[in-house]
Amino acid sequence: MTEGAEDRPARVVVADDQTVVREGIVMLLGLLPGIEVVGAAGDGFEAVRLVAELAPDVVLMDLRMPRCDGVEATRRIRAEHPGTQVVVLTTYADDDSLFPALRAGARGYLTKDAGGDEIVRAVRSVLSGDAGLSPSIQRRLLERLSGPEPQPAVVTEAPDGLTARETEVLLLIAEGLSNQEIARRLHVSTATVKTHINNLFAKTGLKDRAQAVRYAYAKGLARPPVG
């Protein structure tokens, strides 16, 4: 923040696609010291537009939004309006949500169970050049950094337009792992695993896990057990 900026409220835009949630966050922020809500957006496109129009200090950004999600909106805001910081405020704390958001340029990451004081601290932290991470997210980062790095599957070319992650999930299905076991192996939520499975089933026309195992064998992605 510029000299003397700490004496004025932080100008904040809220981006969340759920009207009730968005209005609730705006109402909460209106009660907090040192915060001035200057705009609210229903998706990432609108968030980027409001940043261009209003030049807020911070955007409180949801991740799962239609048209343009929070990660892409964060990337655009940081590239086009570097004077505006982004603090993610989301329901999700899994790796597939956390790390893309941080790589896109978010300086803070809170889950929606954060209290008002925590939001104020995160906003002030990012404006001071520090990270605004909730304690649970800090623990998650430490666990990830201190734990063994998951080894991605080595695949020369994925068939049927599968992404690297979808292919990795397919190989773990072929190993016989359950959704919960896959989630633990990849450090993601079971909901994220289910999304990857639904996507790979849609792309390949598969209907169940048994077909998925046969598909992996047929495409040379996995080898059937010997004996």
C-alpha cells in the first residue's frame, strides 16, 4: 500500500456466483473495520470488468463460477491490473483448487468458514506484501511440501483427449484403488476424483470401473496382472 494508505479503508470487490452468498459476504464486510466494499460480481468476467472500472485494492474471489472461473479471473487481474491483489474465498481447500489459484497470482486463500477478523487480517496482509492464508491452508501447504511428491503417470500420449490428471486417475482405477484411496494418493478431495472420473468416462464412452480397467489395458496404459 502507498504511504498513508493504511489510514483509509481497503477498497474491496466481492466475486461469487451465488447471490445469497455474495450478498451475505458484502453484508459481513460492511460491518468490518477497515473494509469498504466498492463492487460485487457474479462471475469472473464481471470481476475483471469491475477491477478495470473501480481499481479496488483487493478482490475476494470465489473459485467455482460460470463463464470465467476464479483461477482464470485471478490470472487476468494480476496480469492486467497488478495494483489489485486477490484473496480467494472458497468452499474448497483441495490441491486442485489451492495450487492453481496460487499459481495464478492469488496472494491469499481463505475458506468460507473464515470469520470477519480472519478476512480483515488476510486483506491487510496481502496489501502489506505478505500472504493472507488461513491457518488450515498454511497447514495444508506444509503437509504438501513436507510429504512425498506424488509421482505422475508416465504416458507418452493420452488417448481420446484425456488430460494428464484424468489419465493418472484412470491408471489408479486400473490398480484397483477406490475413490477415497485415489484422493489420498493425489492429495485431492473425493469430489475432485469423482469429477475427473466423470470427465474421463464421458470422453471415452465408458460406463463403469470394470470397463475403465479394460480400456486402460487395451490402450497400453496399464498392464494386466500376471497369473
